[in-house]
Amino acid sequence: QPHLVESGGGSVQAGGSLRLSCGVSGYPFSDYCMAWFRDVPGKEREGVARIASRGPRYTDAVKGRFTISRDNAKSTLYLHMNSLKSEDTAMYYCAAEIGGPCVTSIQNPSAADDYPYWGQGTQVTVVS
């Protein structure tokens, strides 16, 4: 089964930028629907962005600030985060769905249920 490893988290000033990476091994990367989710203590897991053949989709809170991309040759998923806000502080996870239709809206509260494979997470802290 695929193995996912996130990196790139850290502490950044509000208004700053970070790039998260997710390296994937163990399965043909191009076959995956890939997504980023985030966890904030006391809140439900939130879908941030996903990418598949239909192109990227974003939750409203990050539209215009975050960009999801993938490099199939490197089997790597990225999340470019700009204009970071304190409310972006969270543990960020990449997730993979293999062979599925990849149609569930990333804003659907149950979107995470479509993804059986997860990384260990990387912490992003935005300080004011």
C-alpha cells in the first residue's frame, strides 16, 4: 500500500508563505486522487484542497491563497500557502484515494472518508 510522508511545516509570521510537500511511494502516484486536510484541536478535520484529473478544488477559506500541485515524475504533492493567517494554524495531512472517482467536494464534512491512505502530518503555526 502507499506510504505518504509530509514535510515543510513550521512557524511563520502572518502574511508569510510556506510550501508543504508530500512524498508518496508504493503505488503509481499518477493513479491517485490526492488531497490536503488539516486538523485544529476541538474542530472537525477540514478538507483544504484536492487534485485529480478534473483539476484542483479548494475550500473557500483558502481560495486565492493556497495552491495545490503535483509532480508525477517525483511522486510528490505540494501545497503552496501564501498570505497565511492565524486561522491556518493546524496539523496538515496529505491523503490519497486510489481508483476512486474523486468527486466528493473537498468542502464536504465527510470528504476525509474517501481517503484510506494518510501521512503522519506536519504542523503549521502562523504567529501574529
